[in-house]
Amino acid sequence: MPPKTKANDATAGCLSIVATPIGNLEDITLRALRVLREADLVACEDTRQTMKLLSHFDISKRLVSYHEHNEITRAPEIVIELEQGAKVALVSDAGTPAISDPGFRLVSLCLRHGIPIVPVPGASAFVAALAASGMPIEEFTFAGFLPARQTARRKALRSLASEQRTVALYEAPHRLLDALEDALEILGNRQAVIAREVTKAFEEFQRGRIEDLLAVARKKPPRGEITLLIGPADGEALHPGDNGAGADRVAPLSHRVEEIMNERGIDQKAALKLAARERGITRREAYKQLLVTRDE
């Protein structure tokens, strides 16, 4: 049984997980400032970035780097200081540590050693993006960064194809175009939002279907930090205020396929592809729906 932690023990060390601003420095909390001032040590991704933050608020502290390339060796070193009674604040370059940032290894090691861990909540890019997105967010899935390599990225997107909740992702600007192209092919033409530079001077929200956002990205290469939100597979789920009535207004897919075939004079395969795009679902899902309606 793991040892119990004692957060109220004045002689014990304590690890505070401190969220920092994702852009606008005014988003720092009063509690975060107090914890940083009281800390004996601040563990951070990039000491230069954290130094800028601390200097802005006239805080002078001993800094130690803690990032994905040194956490295997640095985590035990920090734990030794914690066991000796040090108060350590863990921060990332922006946002909440351990959320798509280093921190998990240190937290796990502290738990094994019975060291108290205190979360100090604050800014989070995907939470801020969701709140202002206009997407259905009563429930959502946060999937972090998509893999950089295409094969792995497409596999990750396929695993999200049946997801009925809004999906929140982080993406690098130089990979956004590829990610949108893969998402369009695998997930279909769903509703989506690109939230760029959230809380910063050039904050921007682009809303529409994946195909629309892809066209914009092709014309103007994206820059800055990006959160990508992708809506549910069922287009009607994008309007939660319908209270289920919307589903009754949607004609069976087989009827829509026949309409498109007659209107455009194309074969069933081509019509099915167009119908799938209209409803924001994959071609595979559209084919399954077509088979179900035929059986009925």
C-alpha cells in the first residue's frame, strides 16, 4: 500500500503543480504568485522562459531545468530535495504542467515516496478554446498532440472516428495542413474550430467545417500555438438545443443518396461520398448507415 502524504506537515517537502499564463500575463492567479514566492526551488521546462515570468512579478528564485530530455535523471534529484523538506514549484513554459507537458514522471515518483502534491490550477489552452468555440462541450475528449508522422497520425485519427464528443487537440502550425487533410479524409467534413494564439495579442478563432478551414490554411499558412477542435461525427449533435428533435428531421441516408444520384446523374459510390461529406461522417460510416437502412 503506498504511503500516505501529509500536506499539513510543516517539516515535509511539498510539490506544487503550478499553472502559468498561456500568453497574457494577467492570467496568473494570486495563489500561483504566492506559491512561487514561497518556493525554495522552481523546476521549469526552460529556465529562460520562467525567468521572464518571475522577473515580471519581481520574484527571485533558484531555478532548475526539468524537461522531456532530462526528467529521468532530474526527477530523482528533485525528490531528494523534497524529502529534505524543500518546497518545490513545478511549472511548464505555459499552461498546466503534465498536460501535454513534462511532469507525470515527477508526480509519480513523489507519490511513491509519500511526498504531498498540491495542484495550483490556472490557464489551459484547450479549456479556453473549448469555452469560446461554440461547439457542444457538455462532454469532450482531450487527445493532446497528434503524432508527427503521417502513419501514426492517421492511426490516431481513425481511433477517434467513432467519437461522439467534441475532440480537442494541440497541433504545431507547420503540421496543421497535413492534420486537416488527414482529418477530412478519415473523419469526414465535420464542424471544427482552429483557436490560434489563445489569450495573446493575435488571438484568432476560425470556425467552419474542416474543408473550409483547410482552404483557409492553404491560402494563409498558420502561425503560433494552435488548438484544433473537431465536432462529433453526427452533424445533428452540433445543435444540443434541439432536444433530440433535430434527428427526426434528417432523412435516411439512403434517401439522400438517391436524391444526389438523380440530381447530379452520378453513380451510387460518388453520391455516397457527397452525402457523407454533407453529414460530416466518414465514407465507411456512411456505407454502414446505407446498409442498415436497406435492411430496415
